[in-house]
Amino acid sequence: MEDAFTLLRQAVDLLPEEAVAENGQPVGDVRKDMGRQEWEMVLGVLIEIADVHPVSVDFWDLLAEAARQMMLDRSRRWCEWRGWEIRNGTVRATLSLVGAEESRRRTALSADGRLRPMWDIGNRTADRERELNIARLWVEYAQELGPGETADIRLAPLNPEQWRHLKCGDVITMYEARPVAGTATVIEVLPPRTC
């Protein structure tokens, strides 16, 4: 197995020179940071570039392993998540959690993809009963999400094919138990990519 620094170099080599992060930082600047051995910064900028420039599953796998070796657990999980999205598609939504007075949840939920709530996404059993589907949840741009709060989320369904019917504007309901834990409006549905 290659070391984290070699993996980051390999990831940079997968990017075209014209790729830039949202803040305008180009691949050339990443190479300079590598020369200064700013490894955590390099990982962060590569993640930012990949958030705006299409990359392969191999790219995310390299970053995930580098983050693991650097003991950056949240970054590792994010890179694994993004590789999963390429293989399985992306469902993004705006989630509003029910307030603490109306819900069983009294504390903020972890925003890093470990929570696996159930969702009513409109599917029915053969007996026409409501079927709940499980999906891991990642809150964008936040470490946690508390009762009564709203944020954009990404969902990683246990069975992605059961979610393919969703489209922008659909409202889905989150359950951790009874009663309802929150509602979400779908804002983006992307199919798997082949790369």
C-alpha cells in the first residue's frame, strides 16, 4: 500500500490542469502546497476541486485512503461517501427536523453519514401498506443538525434502486421512531455515473 502522500500525488495526477476549486484555487497551487508538505491542506483543496469538477471513483478512493492514513476520519468518510454517490447516484434534499417539543429527539444528530433513519418516499408493500426505506444521512456544511433546524442533506439509500422515482420537489418524511422526525424536499436527484 502506498503512503498517504503518494496517494495524494496520484490523485492530483488524475485532475486536468484547468480544474479549480470553487474559491479559484487551481491544480498548480495544489502542487505547490505538496512541495511545502501541506498535506492536510492538499487533501482539503482536492476535496473542494472534486466537489465542482467531475472526478472518478478512483480519485475518491485515493483521497479516502490518504485521509485514513492521516487519521482524518470525517474526511475519510466524506471521500468514501462521494465515491459511493458516483457508483449509486445522489439524492439531495432540504431537511427540516421537527422541534424538540414535538419529537423524541432532544439532541442534535451527527451530520457525518452515520445516522441511518427510515424514510417514507412513497413506496408501498404488495398489500398497499406504507413501506419505509433506509438511507444514511449527511448534512452539508454542518457538523450536526438539531431539533427544529433546517439544512441541505445528502442521502445514501440502502437500496438505491427503490429511490429512483424521486424528482425535484418531492416531499419525503424521515422517521427515527414514531412520531415523524422531519420532512425533506428533494432538491436534486442524479443517476450513477460511469467513470
